[in-house]
Amino acid sequence: MSGSLRHRGAFFLFATTAAVMLASGCAPNESSLFIRQCQAVPQDTCEVTADPTAFSRPSGVLDIAFAARYSCPLLVGNQLVTRGDPDRLRTETSRVQIYSADVTLLNTTGGSLGEFSTPTSGFVDPSTGAQPGYGLADVVLINAMPAVGDVVAQVVLHGRTLGGLELTTGEWKFPIHICQGCLCDRSTCASTDMPPKNCHIGTDAPVDCRFGLAGCP
């Protein structure tokens, strides 16, 4: 093989390798980072854990008589393998920091009702063996006073590993029913006791009507 051919072959190999590396660093890797579910938030404690076996919600309810937006702590999985090695003084680079979400609101037939991007934060540890690592990212799914009806929030999360690799989840969809007054619980209207603690008034669970703008009759 002539020197010219060898140089051209080396250049082609270098260019191909560089292109693959560039693509792997910029392209979404939907299998590495994924949204598993919306964790249910207890009304009294407001404590949510990054546990895939914890109670989750398959859909949500927003009562605009009490609240103007809907948010959810999303359980995010990380399937990147660990890279750290204390024996070689190698730091762990497969941990992922979640920094933003893209949300598209759809009607029940799949038509777009609008979209927005919102900052968020979350931290997801790498996988352990065959089990993904999990973390939480609280994401606003409805950010303004919507009309009554049924919508689907389509969410894509963006994250970055401690090693600088950009990751994007696949599209995750979550149906939300929007109503006015449907969560109002009037059974306590005659009570003189203080309303019970509720850390997410107007979403997903009955609300003491004394909290809301409509109030008790």
C-alpha cells in the first residue's frame, strides 16, 4: 500500500471514529435515562421517596377552584453503569443531574394545546448490577390556568452526567383531568375545627372547601 493510501485510510478511520464519538456524546440515549412514574404525594407529610415500589399515580386531577397549576415528582431511572474505582482514584461520572423539562400539552386526540420548557432539579445515581438507580425531579406539568377538560402532559427530561455527557429521556405521557370544584369536600363546612394539613391543595385528592375560592355555601 502506498503512503498516500495509508494516509487516506488513517484519515478515514479517524474521521469515522470522531463522528461516532461526537454522535454518542450529543444524541439522546433514551435507554440510559427514563421516566418511570409520577410518585403520589401524601397530603399530610408531603414526603416522597425515590422508590419504584412506592405508591404512584397513573393519572392526575387538577381542580382550578383551588390551584392554577399541576406538578408531579417524577421518578427517574438511570441505567448507566458505575465507572468509579476508589482503588484507581477514579471518580464516579455516571451520576446524572436533571436540569430541565420540555412539556407539551395534548388533547385526547393527540393534538397540541401548547408547549413550554421549565427548569427543574434532580439527581440520579447509576445502576447497581441489573437494577437502575433512581432519583426524583419535581416537574410542573401544567403551568397556567387551563380550561376545564382532559389533557395529556407529554414530558421529556434533560440531564447531564458528572462526566459531561448530555442525556435526554424518551417522551413520557401523563393524563390529567381538569375540573372546577370537583375535589371540593363540603362535609366539613359546618365544622369549627381547623382544616387538616394539605400540602398540595387542589390536586389529586379531596380538599376541605374552606380552603378554596368558592368556599362553603
